[in-house]
Amino acid sequence: MARPARFTEDDVLDGAARALLDVGPTVTIADVAREIQGPSGSIYHRFASREELLGQLWIRSIRRFHVGLLEAAARPDPREAVIASARHIPAFCRRHPADARAMLLFSTRRLLETGPASLHGEVAHLNDDVDQALERLAERLYPEPTPQRRELLMVATRLAPYGITRPFIAREMPDWLEDAVEAAATSIADLGGALHR
């Protein structure tokens, strides 16, 4: 009878997240092994390489982040949905610092171009639900969701809030971040003519 594995995949990913907070992006398999108090072989049993381990950590963090983003984008009032989507970004990073740090490790493009082939299928479709939610929000927000308005909404709810938040992820996050991303999001989305009241 095979002996049960001592560490689950999530145990290893949790250890990698803690090691990332301690060591930073140069974290090694040995750092993770020390964190979980187990041999490196236990890690390589589940992940073929450091890149695969950190790539899976990145994917898990993005999926966790998307839960609240999808809830925010689905709010019945489209104006509130824009604001909630923007505010979710710094709020999530503040509440989940390990996931926020892991989200800095890669980008979709980088993993698809240079990451392990074992991750490509999952990474290629990682943002599908969020993209669809944003499209539905655009249809509710704008009387005519033109390509320019869709781009404005993406900048308002994703690019600008994350750009404002990102420099603060590895240090103390100021308490005005949520208000700053809300101000940016409403101003940008209003360039499409939908939020002005």
C-alpha cells in the first residue's frame, strides 16, 4: 500500500507564499522546503520545477483575486459595479498580502511565452470569466458599448486601479488607496459618458 503524501499541493503552495513574503521574488525550492519543514523531494514530487511551482502559486492567487472582482462587477447598479471593481483591487491586496505578492511574479504574456508548457492551457483561459463579466458590465453601463468605451472600462476597473495599487504591495499600503482608485475609475469610465450625474 502506498504511503499517503505528507504534503498536499496546497501545503506546498502555502509554504511558497510564506517564503515569498520572507525572501522575495528570488525565493528558491530550498526556501520553500524550509518553510514547510520537509525535503525538497516532496516539492519536486508535485512540481517539476521552481517555475512551475511559482507559476501555480501565481495562478492560485489570480483565481482568488477574481472571486471578489467577479462579485463586484455583477452588482446590479453599473456605477456601483465600476466603483466596487476598482476598490476591490487595493482591498484584496491589503487583506491578502501573500496573494498580492504572488500576483507580482508573472504576467499572462510572460507565462505563455516563457513559462512551463504544463501551465499554458490554464493560463491562456485564466481571465476568460473576468473578460466576460467586463463585457456584460459595459453593456449595462453604456447605451452603446463601442470599442473605445470597452477600453475605457477596462482601464477604469483593472489597469488604473492595479497601476495605483502595485507600487504599495511590497510595503505598507496607505489608507487612501481605495479612495484614489475610486476617483480614477469614475473619472475614466465617465469619459465614455455613462457615469456623469
